[in-house]
Amino acid sequence: MTINKYLQQISPEDLAYVKRYHHEIQPFRVLPSSTLEFDGQFNGGGETIFTEINLNEDHTIDDMFCTCGAGSLCVHLAAMMYDMVERDTIRLSELENK
């Protein structure tokens, strides 16, 4: 499944929460990656949370992980996906390979 499809499956209420969370954690940015392995770091409450999303060549999600322990698609991974869509990170990553 692609990042856009994951975000489309989130309820409107949950997506609104993800957008608010993304706004609150600024500055936050997922950097382009020539290997299609993307990392995120969230600081707050005295704890650092690390996330990772790995994509296949067809931009489907191969693996994703978050240290928050919530399991599945937590707010950290969703905020990371939202950031990647907003900043067009995948396309920028492809341009780095050229």
C-alpha cells in the first residue's frame, strides 16, 4: 500500500488530529532519501520517539516502525506520512538519484 492510500484510509477525525499534531511539532521534516528509507524523530515529554518508513521501488510501503509502542499506524507514523506528502518527499528523493 502507498502512503497516500494509508492516509486515505484514516477517518476524517483522525486525519484532522494528525494534521494538528503535525502543525504542533514544527519544525519537523522528513528528508529525501536515495534509498527510499525514511527516518523521523519526535521529541516531547522528555522522551525521543524514532520512526522509520521503508518503501519499495514502486513506492509501496515495505516496512514501518515506531518506538512509541502504540502499534499499527500511530500518530507519529501518520504525521511522518503526512509530512512526506505535503513536501513531496518521494519525488524529491527520486530527483536525488538522477
